Amino acid sequence: MGGLRHRVLKFGGTSVGTADALRKALDITETAVRERPVVVVVSALSGVTNALEAALSGAAVARLDVPGFVAAVRERHLSLLGTVAGKPAVRAVAAVRERAAELEEHLRAVAARRAFSPKARAAALALGERLSVPIVAAALRSRGLDAHPVDASSLVRTDQAFAEAAVDYAATRRLTRALTGALGPGALPVVTGFLGATERGETTLLGRGGSDLTAALLGWALDAERVEIWSDVDGVMTADPRQVPTAERLPRLSYAEATALARGGAKVLHPRTLEPLEEAGIPVFVGNTLRPEGPGTWIGPAATALEEAEEAGTAA
């Protein structure tokens, strides 16, 4: 692809879960957009996916106040929207209300059947990202950016393993490049993480933490300059800093080292994140949304490539 290469920014649930954190994420995005084309990938608001999972279980045993739960979810999202967006929020309000109504429909169906299938679970859990993306897109539009909410079901093609689907890489690359081309220069896609769809349009999930993989897939498909993973920690750490106060940041890692840490239980990256990026040699930066000026962690191929990426990131 000609011209400047894209940069893919993924913001986790803690990066979009409060107004203060979301404003930091918007600042990071604005800075990146001044440098090159950007694609943003967004997770559900912090705690929402877990709440949806619990709601499904509760509805299946008739122990969920469905209208009350849905109202709480809807109001949390509308409240956040009200703090970060102006006029562009009108469409987002409608989108949030529509998704909340869809959630209520799903939960009522589960309560009626006293059970839910993997397909129904995927459709319900995907609503976390489908609720958050309109908010982030509206907030970016309120800052004058040409942000477009994009559902990853139109980009990430998968098989029918609804809980942790396998990706059709060739189809995903074709669909992703077609979308960015159709939106045109200057457009800023804001994409739902965590989910994809089958050829028949059935919603699938990429596994818990799968928004990282979404970002990696889009970065690979677009031959991105780099992929950035933003969360609430200062990078890849030697241990969970919330449990081990003496945990230290790892300044740089090879793909193999980072993958081993992820598969060993490190929560910063989804275990499959680096698979599409390693072959293409696309580096990954892991940083803290609340402290974006921090050095973070660089993940990539040879030390020389990492040094170049780090220097470019510092310059930006």
C-alpha cells in the first residue's frame, strides 16, 4: 500500500471505562493522527464483559432483573457519552439505546429458554464492544476528527467456533483493505475489538482479551507501521503490579519472549496477538493510557528493528 503506513491503536476497557481515562485515550489518538493514518480498536468498558457474562448465567436460572440490569448498563454508557461528546453524540445516543434494547431481547430469550448456546453467548458478549465504540467515535468527532464507528463483523472473518474463533486471514485482509479504501484519506475507523463474524454473518468471539488480536489482525492486514496496546499498566511487567508491588517493567521483548509470557498467564497481551505480526515484522508498543509519556515496552523482531521503532515512537 502506498503512502504513509497506518498505526493501529488498541484501547482496553480501563482506557475507556471512565471519562478521565477516555480523554487520555482521545489525546493519544489525536497525537497519532497528526503523524499518519490511524485505526482505533476499542474494548468494552471496564467490567462490562464480566457483567454480561454474569447476566447470561443469572438469566438462565431466572435470577436476573433483566430490565434493571439493562437500564444500569444503558445509563452507564449514556453517562460516559455525556461527559466526552457534544453534538456528535446524537447518533451515538441512538446507537447505545438500540444496542441496549438488543441486550434486553437477548437476556429475555435466555430467561425464557433457561439456557443459552455458544452462538447466543457470543452475540450477547459482543454487545460490550458494540456499546463502547459509538461513544469513542462520537468523542473523537467532537474533537473534529473524521471518526467512523466500524463493527468488526464486517472485517474479521472467522469459522463457527463461537467462543474462540479461528480467523480466515486472507478474507480479513481483503475486507479490511476494502473498508479503509472506501472510507478514504483522513477517515478514522473506530473498530469493535473482541469479535468477528462467520461468512453467514453470525457473530463470533476471538476469546477473552481478544481485542488485542483484533488490533494485530488489522495491523497485519494493513501492513501497519506498528500496533499500540494501551491499558492501565506501564508496559509488560515481570508480574502483575496490582499483586506484586515490586514488579518491574520489561523495556523490550522479542516476539517469542512476549508470546511465552502471554501463554504463561501474563494479562497484558492476548496469547494469539503476535501471531499475525511476527511474520510481517510489525512491532508492538505496550503503554499506559494514564501515563502516555512513559517508555512502555517494545515487542518486535531483531534489536535493530526495535531500536528504530522506539526512536520513531519517541520522536512522535
